[in-house]
Amino acid sequence: MHRINETHAPELRSWVGSANVKGCDFPIQNLPFAVFRRCGSSEPFRGGVAIGDQVFDMRAVQASGAIQGEAAPAVAHAAASTLNGLMAMGPRAWSALRLAISRLLREEVPQDERLTDCLVPLSEVEYAVPARIGDYTDMYTSVHHATNVGRLFRPDNPLMPNFKWLPVGYHGRASSVGVSEQRFHRPRGQAMPAGAQQPVFGPCQRLDYELELGIWVGTGNALGEPIGIDEAERHIFGLCLLNDWSARDIQAWEYQPLGPFLSKSFATTISPWIVTMEALAPYRCAWTRDDQDPQPLPYLESQANRERGGFDIAIEAWIETSGMRERNAGPARLSSSNFRHAYWSIAQMLAHHTVGGCNLQPGDLIGTGTQSGPTPQEGGALIELTSGGRQALTLEGGETRTFLQDGDAVALRAWCEREGAIRIGFGECRGEVLPARD
Ligand code: CA
């Protein structure tokens, strides 16, 4: 687990003035990675680091020769069109690169040594999915979400008996993972209406979002060699936001016995920026398990995990309907919660994922599952906030929603703040629903 070091010092300021504005997502203490190019250009995509309202272009930084020594091989990988090479290098290289970038961006760098030519305004860039995702897994680690949704799907048996013993997950589709600003057509599929004798086929009627974090695997493991819980975080490059769009009517009909299939595979949207595990070090918290609940089996148990396995990350979901856009009204907040409520930690998810010998590879993506909090207002999906579509939400401006309509956009946001540390943010994960294809 990463320690607090000079890159986290709250007094650090950058010569990029916008990074010093209170409440900014990307102060010099954050330094998240994305893959970008100038909007609409034919430039190659390459790695970049967010600083204030600018991107620090890793290809330009590498070309400048300003990064030498231990971090030099890392900046070469960060300049590539995907971050898989950087992810494969491991925490020592990631840390060396972070330190080098932090030092290049500090306020005390003399005027004539500042790499101003390596900056591109955030407002002028577009993003790519930051790595070639070999495999995408989605977990199910919020006991509140599992209970709320389970109650709707199975009123007599909301929480399956395995939930408190293992981090439940399923293998999702990597091919339909898209970066923020993804627009996708409402899926069509089979659903079984209540009381009907046979299913109907057509556009999804109960389209939902899911408020999740994405975990980017850094270094992988060899097939057959599990990752122990205390080594797990050394294999994680960082976290992003993730929206696991879900077709609830299709899901309800298809999910037994093998779990979600087409109800989840049509689109998954991620935020472009990956906040590294090192940047998150100041915001760690204890991971706890209620005494009344089953305690983890040995391969999921660790003192370090108990002490620092959790992360205090505030998360929010917002909706912007086409009506709001027409009225020039801002988006409306749907819910807010916190990742510290997760029933299983990141280290436990990774240890469980590999315990049978499954190999993870650099650039694999693991969704945390919808992160709902303990109160009804903290539901991480519309199915929870509307009690399965029975109680419509009234949005600012008077519109109502049970599930998503065509033209709706959903934006996820997240940030960390703690006394004695500078607030860091994740940027935005936004996606928009287009009408179903004919
Ligand atoms: Ca999910």
C-alpha cells in the first residue's frame, strides 16, 4: 500500500494556476492519467496527466527530455496510445513517474524551465478508452444495493446466502466499454411482462444506470498463481468512474441461472481519468465487518485490510434530460453515496478473483458493483430510487422519471476530501441514451 510522501503535501502549488483553485478536481496532489488528443484532430492518441484545467501531454514531456533516470522508461510508456505498457511496469515505476511529474509542475520551477508547451487545455481534448481492456469483470459489493435490488427481484429471498461469504461477480463485455460522452442506442431484447405467458421482443422499457467505480489492473499474475490479499493492491494501477448501464426488464427475464448477459453488454461508460492508488493514499479508511455477520475466510482476511482497506470516496449521479437542455437548466442530482460503504474491499475483490488461478492482465477492468449507501436516498440506480419503477422521481423543473428516457444523459462524479489533505476529484463520466434502432 502506498505511503503518504512529498507528492501529497497539502502546501504544494503548481505553476499551472488553475490547479491551485480550491475545489478543483485536478490539483498537483492528484495527477491522474488519461489517453487523449486534440478534439477532431488526426493527432495520435497519447497519455496525458490532468493538472488544473490543462492536460500535461506525456508525449511532449517525453520529447522534451525533462524526465531522466528511473522515471524515463515510465514516461515513454505513458506517451503511448494506450497505457497498458505503463500499467505493466508496477508500483515502483508508477511512483517514480508521479514524483517526476509532480516536481516538473511545482510552482518553484523557474519560469524558463516550465514546460508550458506541453500543456493542452482540457476544453480542447477528446479521450479514448485509456487501455486495451482484455477482460472486464463486474462485481456486486454493496450489501445495500444487493438487498434493495434482491428484494425487488426476489421479495422472499433478497440477499443470496453467498453474498456475505464471497465478492459476487460476473464476466462482462470489454468490447462495449466506452469513454465518457459515449452515446448508445437503447437496446432491444426479450422481456417477460408480469402475468404474460410468453416473452415480448422490443426496445428496453426499464433502462437504468449504475453508479460504480472501475478498478484498473496494473501488473497481472501468471495463470494458476493467485494474488494474496496483502499483495493485491500492488497489482492495481488506479480507479475511475464506471456506469454499468442496465436493461432491467431484459435482466429480470434472462438472469437466472447464469447471471446478467444482454442486459449489461450493450454499453458501459467509464471516466477518462484514472486516479492512481498512490494519489488515493491520504483518503484510506478502515474496512470493517459487523460482528453479527460471517467473518471472511482466511484468504479474504488481513490485518492491513482491516486497518486501511477502505477508501473514502464521495460519489454522485446526475441526470440531464433533453427537456433540461432545451430550458438551459443544469442537470439534477439523483443520488450521492460513498465507496467506504462497500461490503468487500478492493484487495478482497482481487484476491477472490484470482484465488482459483484466474490470471489478470495489465489493462483489465473490474467494476466494483453499484455503490449504494445505507439510506434510500443513497441508492446507486433508478431501480432503487424508484422502488422498481413504482414511485416516480420528480426532477427539478417538474419532469418525472421511473427509468431513463431517450435523450437522457447521466453523469457520475466522485471526489475525496479529508482534513489535512487537498481535495482531489475524478472528473466526469457522462453517457447519453439514443432512441432504439428500428
Ligand atoms: Ca453492475
